[in-house]
Amino acid sequence: MATGIVGEFLELKAETDADVLAMQCGDFYEFFADDAEFVADELDLKVSQKSSHGSSYPMAGVPLSELTPYAKALVERGYRVAVADQYETDDGHAREITRVITPGTLLETTDADARYLAAIVREGDVAVDEYGEVQHAGGNGAATARTDRTDHTEPADGSGGPYGLALADVTTGRFIVTEVDDESDLRAELYRVDPAEVLPGPLVRNDDAVLAAVREELSGSVSLFDAEAFAPGRARHAVREQFGWETAETVGLDSELAVRAAGAVLAYVAETGAGVLASITRLQTYGAGDHVELDATTQRNLELTETMAGDGDGSLFCVLDHTVTAPGGRLLREWLTRPKRDREALESRLDAVEALAAGALARDRLRETLGDAYDLERLAARATSGGAGANELLSVRDTLALWPELVSAVEGTPLAESPVADVLGRPDHGRARELCAELSDALAEDPPSTTTQGGLLCRGYDDELDGLIDRHEEVQRWLDTLAEREKRQYGLTHVTVDRNRTDGYYIQVGKSVADEVPDHYREIKTLKNSKRFVTDELAEREREILRIEEARGALEAELFAELRDRVADESDLLQDVGRAIAELDALASLATHAAGNDWTRPELVEERSLSIDAGRHPVVERTTDFVPNDLALDAERGFLIVTGPNMSGKSTYMRQAALIQLLAQVGSFVPARAARVGLVDGIYTRVGALDELAQGRSTFMVEMQELSNILHSATEDSLVILDEVGRGTATYDGISIAWAATEYLHNEVQARTLFATHYHELTTLADHLPRVENVHVAVDERGGDVTFLRTVREGPTNRSYGVHVADLAGVPEPVVDRADEVLDRLRAEKAIEARGGSGRSADGNGGSGETQQVVFDLSSGSFARAGEGTTRGADDSGQGADDSGQGADNETTDDGGNAIDEETAAVLTELADVDLAETTPIDLVGRVQRWQKRLDADEER
């Protein structure tokens, strides 16, 4: 067993569940044994060997001042790093773990994005009380059992929700809690903030679906934390201790689940030793009623912060982001992913954007001033953690000093009568001036990088410090003039006085005159061309200046710590100023884009409508010569079926409608000539789907789950975008599902809906459902050439142009020509020659390449030989069922004379009896699948 310093390291490592331990040894942080090899591989450090009582251990280290970048690199890769610091004792020194740096508690980040730590608690029939006991609901009462950190029982009903969610950004002190209804809402919130670290509660950690979603959809890591921290009593106490005993009730935090999540986050931040709890001063809550619901699928489909390929470039945020500060960019991203439903607040934002867009000179001056601002929210957190240095406090001073300039940029301009002035008026200007002045009086302009070597503070800040500085300067002047005095007094040449770490202060004399030095010179070193000497007086002066420097360094460190604490005490002020700067920057960014891209202010109206005149897609218009289009949705015209060729612009048309709706509820101008927008409570989209085979979900299953979420979640005040439904299954199945979903959305949900489809059969619904209308993307056909006009017109399209799209995509010409032939015969309901290849017949058996007449059976979605087993048999000769109403085997026939067996007739009867108004789409899907199985089984017989 290792002893000595390695043994101490291994003992400390056993105390923590961190992935790696950095232990201070003098001026270095050292890693030993497996940790040394691990960090060497991860960080490209050199490994040496440390001998300890006959054994040798790998060792790697970094200087004290360089731990931060190395630890940051490890943490950003998802590892947890424990730090053990050294302190002095009567017997020498000792070490203890002072902090565990985790992905969610990393303070030293250069990334401008928010960095959230999240905790999730789920409601269920098992909870852990404040003593760590498992409480079982139901039964005969008080049975309890001690539990460990991970062994918890799944709720009996398998329900997924509700969930309590707490989010803390330790880099800014922001703290938000809420309760969401179900797994879909939880995933939407997590996708929106993309936390760096997630703490699953006692039940969530065994919820495979939620954890799988966290690991697959998010970039952060999952950490298990003590179950006791999620206990109701302990969590409630932590929240009250942090924010005050009445704060939770004051801000409307009445969800026990949210309180449990909040308490767990506070406990985790405290346990890791981040030291930022003092910066977490505000408890913010939100609920479903104050923002527009955007599920994770919609956020992806609309490419709000990243494209479908996962890139930031090409997203809506990328296009709109003209911010000049990091907090401004964070706030703009938050606005885009959490649109508001508060019309008064939105009108205020729009007023500000309008004023900034119109006042170009004032806006430019404001943005120029904002560009010099530092990230006050993060600086406040650094101060409260004790990690802020002198340069960071100078950044606080310089940013506070900008406030009068920002006010001056607005005064005397139209901005002074806009909400921009209100934003500037929110922080306490008097406190800001006082703190700025105090920092100006205290801090030296070019301070050293450490707090112990002196030179941090200005003369005049502290009388005792001034006395030390005066005495230091007096001794320094004596030392600076010593060489000249020695030359004059003793007639020496080539004399210098200097100082180094080894020899201290010394008098250096050239060898040519070294024999002429006075007797009181004591030689301490001989060099090639000179000798070094010391005198008793010089040694005394050296001891004096070292005492002064030590006293000055200690006093300055103490005074600086007090100054940093003073700044930490004003963290709420810094956060107020920082948030105001962020809001001004975000508003100016929206105004800059609006002014430069011919965007217009939307009119927010009470009625349920979305009327857009010459609307454009905010991202696509930046890269193409865009064709604007109109849109009209209202109470009488609430459901548009959009038809047209592939690649003609249907998806762009629908997405731009959703994005204009979203931008209006962000408080932004919109890309249109004019827009009247009724506020919505949610935007839901279903746009394509990819197989998720690793999770056992096919394209069709993903599509149906997304459809199910929309049909369950959307309300009459929602906007729904459906880009194809039912394409992943057989033709009749797909049409049935799309038809039923349309009826359900129209009759039951009554949401404003845009539905793009290739099922032209659906266009007939406009003749039967009063709020349904058809629109199509126009195509120009001349001499066999097809041009997509990108213009949306009233009415359904007359046909599809899929073969033309195949030609545009470069499909080989023989395939395109053959597809045209097949398409023509299908439209004419004529049989098609299935051409066999060489060595294989058309039926798939061996042969000599014979051809076979086949027809397409729409009911089964498949081809069959002409005259065999089809439900609408008609080959080129026109032969089919006889006129007697009976098929060849005395089967029932339909009105067209086609043979129908008994099982098919029974299915048709059941289908006729279905009450679509009383049947949910998902139930209908199940019935269709059962009918299909019965028909398939009957065909096999």
C-alpha cells in the first residue's frame, strides 16, 4: 500500500467520486497513479515517475497558475475534477479537497452561451423523505425502507410526469424553476437550454426513456447525486435558506416537484464547492401560460438555434444575431426559443425595436458603446466565488463606467421616449456610480496577475498601505542610487547593483577593478568577467525591503479580498446592469436586422388569425432570390391544404408562416410587407422523420408519435404545421390517417393549420369541411418543360411532378423515360408490362426475361398480375367482373362489378360504421392496422 505523498493522494481520491484528482504540492498540482496516465492521455502531459517506499508511481503535474485551462478542458469533455489544496498547519502542511469541478459548475468558461446545471424530479408513487427513507404511497401506511442512491422503483402506472425542473447557470447566477406536465414538455425544455450537466431525481434515474432522451438529444452529461437532496423537507429548507422563507410563496412557487428539483441543485452547487451560491440571489419561475409551447421536434424543424444537420450557421439565431456582447447573444437565443404570450410585453419590445430601427445614428452609437461592455453577470459570479482577480474587477469598473455613455446615447433622441429609456432606468444608477468610483479609487491600472506580490491597489486607498508604499519607495531609491554612490566614494568603475532569486541583492564589480573594492565588501560569487559582493548595510536594506514587500503583499491581499467581497455584495446590482445591457443589445440586434432587410412591424391582433402580405422566409431570403407569398388564416379559413410538386417550395412556405408567427411573439419585426398576427399558445410541427432504429422506432413510428403529440397538445389557439402525414405506410393506410387527422384537427382541435400533402384525395375535404381551403404552389408547363414558380395560389394542384423532380436530380434518362410511361398507364388505369431482366422473369423466378401484364391495386398499395386478385381489375381488353353482381366464385361485388370476398365485405361494413367525430386518430390507426392484417390473412388463404 502506498504511503507518503502518493498515499495521501490515493486517500483523498477515495473520498470523492470525481473522475480525477488534482492535488497541490507546493507550486504545482500533481496527479499520481492512474490519474496521471489518464490526464497525460487527455491533455498531452508528460509522465514521470514518483518513488514511494520502494514502489514507483506515474506522476504528472501542472503549475498552480495553469490548472484552470487543463481542468476546463477535462470538464468540457464531461469529466469531474476534484481539487485538493494545501494549507499550513503547526506540523507543516496538510491537504483537503476544496472543490469538485463538474460540467454544470464550471466557472472558468470562455463560451458565451449559457451553461446550465439541471435537476429533474418526477411525480410517482415513490419519494424519498428528508431522512433518506423511501415513502410508499398506498397500502397500510407507514412502511419505510432505507435506500441507496440508485435503487428506486418505477411508478406502477408507468406514467411520465409531471416533472419538476430546476436550472442554474452558475456562471451568471441565474436560477429558474418550473413544473412541466409530461415527458414531451420536459424534453422540449431540456432541448431549449441544452444543460451541461443533468441531475436525475430518484425516479428519473431509472427512467430509461428520459435518460435516453437526455443522452441522445443533449450534449451534457448525467451525474447521480444523493437521493436525500431531492427529499421534500430538505429541498424546501435549502430553497428558503437561499432565497428567504417567504420568497417561494411570493414568486408563486407552489409546486413541490419544482421545489425538490431546486433544492437538489442548491445542494449540489454547495457540495461541489463552486462558491457561487451568493450570486444566486433571484428565484425565477415560469409556467405554461406565459410562453409559446415549442416542443423539441418543432425547435429542430424550425432550425431556431441550429440546422437539421446540427450546425449553428444557417439557423434563425445565426441570421438574427447582430449582438455585440455575450449576454446579449444569450438573451436573444432565449427569446427565440421561448416566445412570449404577453401582448403588453410584446408591444413594448416592438416599440423599442421600432424606435431603434428608425434611429440609425442613435442605435449605432448605442451599439458602439455596448461593444466595450464586459459580461457583468459572469463577473458577479466570479466575485462571489472568490475567483475574481484585479483585472476582472477592472472589467466591472469599466463596464459600470459605460452607463453614463449609454444614457447619453439615448438622451435627446427619439429613443428617450421609447421603452429603451425604460430599460436604461431599471438599474440603480446611484449604486452603480458609487461602486464604479470605489473601484477606480482602489485599483491600479496595470495590476499584477496575482494578489500577493503587491501593486494591486492605488496610493491613497488605505493609510497603512500608503505608509508601506512610502517606506518601500524610500528603500528602493537607496538601492537604485547605491551604484553611483559607490563609484563616487571609492573611485570604482563598472559597478552595478542588482537582485536575483539565488544571491539576493548584490554589488557587481568588473574583474579589472575587483581588487580595488573596500574591505567591507564580502565576495559571494566570481563570474567570468566580474565579481559579486555584499555589504552589511546592503544586507540590512535587503531584509528591510523584503519585510516591506511581504507586509505590503499581505495587506494588499487582505484589502483586495475585502474589495472583492464588496463587489460580491453588489452582485444583484451587477446582474441588474448586466441584464439591462443584454436587453439593449438584443433589441438593437433585432432592430439592426429589421432595418437592413426590409422587415416590418407585425400588428398583434386579438382574433385568431395569421394574415401575411408578401411574406418571406427569414433565413432562405438571405441566400436566394426569394419569391414572397401571401397567407390568410382566420376563424372562417383556419385549415389550408397545401399541394404542389416536390421542391416547389411547400415546406418553405409553411415554415416561413411558423417563423413569422414566432418572430412576432418574440417581439421582432418580420420578413413581410405587412402581417396581422393573432397570438398563439403553441407552435407544433411535423416535418419529415428519420429512422431511429437504435431505439426500435421506424420512420413511420416516429411520424405517428409526432402526430400523436400534436393531436394531444394543440389547442384552438395553436398553430400546426404538417408537412406530409402517412407517407411511411401503404397508400390506403396513409390516406386514411391523413384524412382522419385533418378531420380531427378541423373538428375537435380547431387549431390554425397548414397541411402539405401529396395525397390529392385530401383536397376534396375542402368541399365538405367549412374551414378547409386548398392552396397550391404554381407550376408553369410549356413544351414539356416545367418551371417551379414558387408562387402560392388558391385551389389544389392538378397533378404531381415527381418524375420531373427525378429528372432534375440526375436520375438516369432511361429510368425517367420508363417512369413517364408507367405514370401515363397508371393514370389511364391500364395494365403495365413488368419487364423482366436477363435470366430472371417478371415474377422473380428463373426465366428468360419474359414480360408480364400487371395492374396497380390501390387498396393494397401493390401490383398484381392483370386479372388476378385485384379489386379493380381492368386490363387493356377491358375484362373484369361480370354484370351479375357475382364474381367468378360467387363472391360479393361492389358497385363497379369488382369481386369482394366475405372478409373484405365485413371490413368495409365496419369501416362504414366508424364515427370519425368520436374516434381519435390514434385509435383509427390501430383499427386500420387490424383491418389490414385481416385482409392480408384472407388473401393468403
